[in-house]
Amino acid sequence: MRHRKSFNHLGRTSSHRKAMLSNMAASLILHKRITTTVAKAKALRGYVEPLITKSKDDTTHSRRIVFSYLNDKYAVTELFRNISGKIADRPGGYTRVIKLGKRLGDNAEMAMIELVDYNELLLKDTTKKAKSTRRRRGGGKKKAVEATAPVVETPVDDVVEEAVVEDVVEEKPTVEDEPKKKEDKKEEK
């Protein structure tokens, strides 16, 4: 009977489930984001968040406890060095589960689970400033900026423009001379 068994067994034995969650947690810590089914993502969230909370206290004892769950020294090092510094002021909710739709082969609900502080796109959106005004009539601000901006003339630009104009003027008569030469040849015949 299943009475009072509240967590999802995921259709696996206890040892298989623990090994799978350990591997998924290590991958999440190393890669900051993984794609899996919704049920596994929700089970992983309950598995990895206490470990992340434990990483806030960087002691030998907490490192050994986290290592007993992860069994991956690189993941433990990454968790205590980089991740714990970013989540130090966060009181909880270190992961985010985003549903992606159904998998093509077996129609399983897929999700992406990621560490909250490592999504640059969503972090940029939170820092956006709201516009202070909506619309203005007549473009008064643009005219005011143009009126207050000082106009500076540089003599170098004038010399360069004159030189360019002279080059263009010299080229045009050469183009006009060619049709005259053709007319002269016709008269000779």
C-alpha cells in the first residue's frame, strides 16, 4: 500500500532513485541548467535545494555532508566556490522549473530546471527602467536639445569638401569631351 508516502518514487527502486538524483544534482551544479521531465525536475528541486542551503556555511562538516549526497568532488567544489557566493543573500528558492512542452518520442512533459542566479536574460529584465513619460506632442525635447547644442565649425572640413568638389568638376568635362570627339569623327566622314 502507498499510504502516507508523500514523495514521488519515479518508478525506480530506492538505490536507483538516489543515484539518479545524485547524478542530476551534480549535472545541475556543474552546468547550471539541465533538461529533464517535469516529475524528475520537481523531485530534483527537493533534493538539491537543501544542499545549496548547506553550502552557505563553508565548513569541512558541510562539505562532507554535501559530498555524501553528490559523490562528485568537482560539483562540490563548484557549489562551495562559485554558487554559494551568488546565493548568499537569497533566503531560498534557488532553482526554477520551466515547462518546455511534450517530448516527441513518448509524449512526456519536459521541463528545464536551472539555477535562478545564473540566467542572464531574466536578470537583465529585472533591472530595466520603466519609462517616465509616455508621449509628447510636437517634439519639444528634440528642438530644445538642438537649440542648446553649440555649433562648432572646423576649417579642415571646408578644405576637404572643396577638394572633393574640384575633383568632381574635373571629371565632368572629360565625360563631355567624349561625345564631341564622336561628333567630330562623323563630320570627317
